[in-house]
Amino acid sequence: MKVGIAGYGVVGKKRYSSIVKNSSFEVTDISEENSIAREEIPNGVNVFDNYQDLILEADLDVIFISLPNKYASDAVSLSLKKGLNVFCEKPPARTLDELLKVQKIYEKHPSQKLMYGFNHRFHLSVEEAKSIIDSKIFGNVINLKGVYGKSQMISFNQTDWRTKREESGGGILLDQGIHMLDLIRYLSGEDFSKVFSFIDNAFWNYDVEDNAYVLMQSPKGIVAQVHSSATQWRHIFNLEITLQKGSLLLGGILTGSKSYGDETLRIITSNPEKDKGNPKESTKKYNEDVSWDNEIKYFSNCLAKNLEIERGSIGDAIETMKLVETIYKADPEWKKKYYN
């Protein structure tokens, strides 16, 4: 299959490398507006100035979309109408309404594949935690507590569009916290309908949030707490899952910045009558980030065998975006400021 990549920034480059290494796809065309980034496009690849020309003019079967938030939904819609299979990075859109319009177009093209890049699902620690939860060896999930934070809104290799609501759609919750929300949905198997939140932008003073504090409950009574932060001076990723007979603690995650610490999974086996609060515990450490490669393998396999996308589907994207928007609107002051 012939592949195009819309956007050749940090993520676009990662996708290119992983596609070449892990699939039979041939990357034939890339679009990139930035002149410096364009210089890094491999020889032999056709180069377009913008994603519209790439989609409409190139002879493609598949497109990978690695564009700023404000272009994502339009690029996906245009690609679907052109008859392409689509892989789009998170967030899937700036708003839920944008994504629902994409869904209507996708429903008219059921033979095409559409996947969203909720990359954290493919980390080895997450995959193992999911396997343990699904096995029911520790019973059902009781609650989850997640913290995901970095120290600024704009990283060294990014431009400032992330700080502008009109371009980004939201701040740290939509940019990074969306991974934690997706993982909580994925690992618990639940959606969360009862939500309380406090949304704040008092530190960086942009018109997008730099902290989101969330408490939510599913219809079955599973409770989840989330803190998504851009004022976490020591970068952190922690997700604690409490089950009926034990706990799973995901700590650290392997990323390009290497600033979130070692990726580990602590498995705690509970026996309250004997351990008296000091239970048996084992720790697994993961030394390699294979999430990007495994995600590409999954997508290419779904295309090759005509399998339904079950990890990162349009349904997953919609439910996670619903949750993001519910969290924003659950803070009365935030809702009044940005949604009335």
C-alpha cells in the first residue's frame, strides 16, 4: 500500500521510521509547510506544501495525519472522502462537535479503516496491566488514580499554537491528559458519566488550562481521579488501579523526552487478614519503548486482514472526547467562561 504522511514534525518522523521498519507500506508522499522540516524528508519521496494537495493529488492508499489540532478533523474528513484509509494522531479534533462531523462522513465509508493514535495503549506495561485485569485474577476494578504532568505548555520542539484555544481546542488535558483518560476507559472497560472538576489556568496565564483536577464515577460505581498538569516540575506518569484482590501500579512511561522515569508495573497481591497493609509485591521493568512499532503493526494487520479497529477506533475517540468536554463543563466557572 502507498502511504502519505501529512505533517513531518517530531511525530511524523517517528511514524515514518516505524512504518518503514514494521510494515510492507511504502511511504511515497509527505506534506510539510515548515522549510526546515522539509529538508529532513527522505530522498525519493514526493513533497507537498500542504495536506490538502497531498490528499487530493497523490496516489495513496493510506494516510497518516500528524498535524496541529486545528487541521485534524478536516484532514481526516478530506481523506475519507478521497477513499483513503486513515491513521490520525490524538487529539482527534479540537472539539466533540468537530469529531461528530467526522463520524458522519466515516459512516458513509464503512469499507475504509480509521484509527486514532492513542499510543499509550501499546506500551508494554499497559498491555500487561490490561491482560491481568481482563483475566479477573484480582477480581473487578474498584477505583483508579492517575497523575500525568509536565513542566510547561510548550516543549522545546513545539510551536505556541498549543497555548491558543482557537487553534488547539484546549490545554494540558486535551494535549497530554487525554492519554490518561483513554487509559482509564480502556483498562476499566467503563465510561464515566458523573464528573466533578476544577479547571485552572492561573499559572501560565494562557486561555487554555494548565491544570485539571477531576473526580468521576461510572454507572457501575467505579471511581477515578485524574490530575493533568503543566506545572509538574518533575515530570510524572502514575496510574494506580485498585482491584478486589490486589493493585496494579503503573509508574513512569518511556517517551522521547526520557523524562518520566523508568517504565514499571508493580503488582500487589492483597490478603488483608495476613498482610495487615504490607502485602506481597513484585515489580516488572520495561527497558524499551515498542509502543510506536506495535501500534503500526496493529494498524497494518487490520488493513491486511480487513479486521475491525478495536484499539483507537472512532468510537474510542468519540467517548474520550465526550469525557474531555464533560470535564471542561463540569467546572461552572470554566463552562461560563468558554462554553456559554
